[in-house]
Amino acid sequence: MRIAMVGSGYVGLVSGTCFADFGHSVVCVDSDPAKIEALRAGRIPIYEPGLEALVADNVRQGRLSFTTDLKAAVAGAEAVFIAVGTPSRRGDGFADLSYVYAAAREIAGALTGYAVIVTKSTVPVGTGDEVERAIRETAPEAEFSVVSNPEFLREGAAISDFKRPDRIVIGAEDERAEMVMREVYRPLYLNQAPILVTGRRTAELTKYAANAFLATKITFINEIADLCEQVGANVQEVARGIGLDNRIGGKFLHAGPGYGGSCFPKDTLALVKTAQDAGTPVRLVETVVAVNDQRKRAMARKVVQACGGSVRGKTVAVLGLTFKPNTDDMRDAPSLSIITGLTDAGARIRAYDPEGMEQARPLLPEIAYAEDPYACAEGADALVLVTEWDAFRALDWEALRAAMAAPVVVDLRNVYRADELERRGFRYTSIGRP
């Protein structure tokens, strides 16, 4: 099939590349000439394990190409995916749909025959109706269908998630559109990936409901961790004890500094706004949003407490800046709030991240950056582990102890054991463990 992917950011580039790897002919479109030039030269603008090689292979095979010419990409395409950004709108937190509607109108002017317009971007309920209206108003004679096909990709594991999905959700309003979408995903038939066909509005809400539920699990275990600290219990053992219940499951039950990234923060806010506008507020999700925001600043206070109640004039080494490992994404990363809280308290910050420092510099221009964990710890009064990169799981603690001015470690991901570090002379603080 011939597929046009409008938007070559994270979702668009991963999805387009994976579709090409299935054997489809894919053209990825973006309005940024510099991004398209970089992609044509083999330079990938995001860090995602395995993506660079997959892009190069499919470009070499002639199945994947990049352009700024939307009209040429859409002409003759059987499926046109909209994968543009839907950031939180300033003021009310609702999803900014201006890029989605602009793409829809531009696609309308480029259609040359029947095509399925697929919203891949995460959008509030009813957006597909508005996309259909925008296309119809722009091109009254056009023959098309509008489908919702939300993505469920985890940064750092996106290629695997795309090729071996838990499910594929297709929100279609007519049989012809459903048949086209089944053909798009036919290569996954051998993987027996379940395809759930629903109405368009149901598919749109499914994505928000899924992310809100996962955000709730994270927030729940973080509050249980706080309780564990007060009563002398171990949150890791509590999480295992409840996670072994098949009705609950063990995923997303790892206590830490709060969720971040491109999805959970904006999607929970958008769901809250959608529910308020519908007159049926989702109080649980509202609380999840508030608790998560408060938690990030609370982690800065935890570091201050571990340093004896003050960090004024002290150097704090921060390991990990991105919101999770295996990505360079700094969007709503807990490190941003933690570092801001520590600098507000008078600390000097030195940080290291394997992939995220280039993205962090514009957001945190006032801090120092190191070339490795050991240079980061040099002369530090405390070391704070914020993101659980694999590179931080087997650190040379003897070398770190010799480099640091004071032996204070705050492990916000529970990567290490207290007895292990205390034997090496460190004062160790973790999350939800006695």
C-alpha cells in the first residue's frame, strides 16, 4: 500500500518507518526543511534504540522517503496518517489541535481519489468529527473516510511496541475504511495482534483512558511509598505482593520521582478538561495530576533533608535528566522540577545523562554538565540518581566515594540496596524503603 505520514516527529517517524519495514511504500512529510534534509542524510532527530538502522535500511530498499511536499505525498495515497503534535494548550491544559486541523485542511486540498485519513496523534473525543468537517468544507467533492488509530508506543521500546503490539485500536465509521485499515496492519496477522474495531469517538477516548490508568498506577505506588517510609514497610515488596495478583499486574508499580514525558502529563490534563467540559469530571484523574506535580518538588526536599537540612552552597551531582531511560526526551522530566527546587534552595548542580544533555541545556542553562558519572560526582556533596539508565546500574562506588566531598547518595529509582552502599561508607536514601 502507499501511505503518507504527515508529521515526522516521534510518532510519525517511528510509525512510518515500521510501516515501510512491513513492505508498504511510505512517504513521511514535515514542514521543517531542516528536519527533512537531516532525515534524507540519515541523521535521526530523536534518540530511539534501533530506529537509525531501520530508517537507513528502508530508505536503501526504496520503501521510505522524506519530503516537505505534502501535496505530492498525499496524491495517490490509500491511507494518510496525521501524526502532528498535540501539546497542552496554555491556560487550560486542553490539547492544542491547531496542527491537526491545519494538516487536515492541507490534506483535503491534495486528495486525488478515495483515501482514509487516519488520526494517529493523541486527540480528545470528537476530534475526528472536526477533522471530517474541515476536510469536507475544504474539498466538498473529495471521497474519503476519517479513522482514529491511536498509538501505544513507549519511548525506548517503540519499534518493538509497534511490531508486537498488545492491541491495535481502529475507530472507523464505515466498512470501506475498516477494510483499508485491516490491510494496512495485515503484516501483523502472523503475530496475532488483536485488532479492536470501535466507533471513532470510542477509539479516541480509549487512548486517554489507557494513559490515565497507567498514570494512576504510578501515582498510587508513589503514595504507598510515602506511607512505607512512615510505617517501616518496603514499597518494592508491597509492589511485588500486589503485582502478583493477575487482576493488578506488576507493570507501572515502580516507585520513583513521578511520571513525565510527552504523553502522561498532557493526556491526563486533556482528559480532565474533556470531562469537565462534558459535565462529568474525573476526580480521580484530577487528583493524580495534582499529586504527581507535587511529588516532583517533594523529591527536591528529600534531597535537602538527606544533606542535613540545607544544600545552600553545596554541589549536588545529578545522574539522569531524561524522563526515562533509552530516550533523549526532556518533556516534563522530573529532573526539571527537582533541579529547579535544589537551585532555589541554593545548591550548585552538576549533571550527566547519556543521551539527554543536548536537549536539557536550553531548559537548564544555569547548571554544569559533565562528561561521565565520575566527573559529575567530583567534589559533590551529594549524588542523586534520577533516571535509571543501565549505565548507572553498576557504578564503581569506590571511585565515586573517593571523588565526592561528602558520601551522600539519594537514589530516587531504588536501583541500589542500602546495605550495599552503607558498607562502602555512604549515607543512603531511597524511595519507600526503611
